[in-house]
Amino acid sequence: MLESRGYNVIRVNPNWPDAVPSLAEVGEPVDVVDIFRRADQAGAHVDEAIALGAKAVWMQLGVIDHDAAERAREAGLEVVMDHCPAIEMPRLGIAGYAGDAT
């Protein structure tokens, strides 16, 4: 959905052939790192996002790691935790996600 709206989406997954294996190998600036991992694994990816110089981290529904969120904030990143973009973006009127009729 985001790609069809002009967003550049880079998939990061060491086990997926159509993805880059790690954030360190993305090779371009990153605005938001959207973390689809269990809460006990999210902190490592937040640390990768900080090292990469991302502007924000988004932890999905049920992904809560207060220590990692605090590290990200201290590094100057915006943090969203325990929320889903597919729910929040239409609610906020942000174009490009489900529910957007344009």
C-alpha cells in the first residue's frame, strides 16, 4: 500500500530473499524503522535504527520496550510504541494507507 502511494519501502529481513539482511546494509537514509518483532527483540532493532541515523522508530501493536524507547528518544528519534500504522494513519488523516479513499 505505501509503495503504491509513492513511499520508498525497504524490507529488512535476514531470512527473506527479496529483502536486505540488516538495517546496516540499507545503503540510504531512513526516515522510519517500523519494527515487526516480538517485544523482547525490539530493542536490538531500535539500537540499529539509532546507529543508522533514522528519524523515528515505530513499534507495532503489542511491541512494548520502554528502555529501547527511551534510548531512541535520548538519541533524538521520534518513538511510536504499541500502535499500528494501518490503524493510526487513517485516523490521523494521513494519506497513503488503508481507509484513504483518494
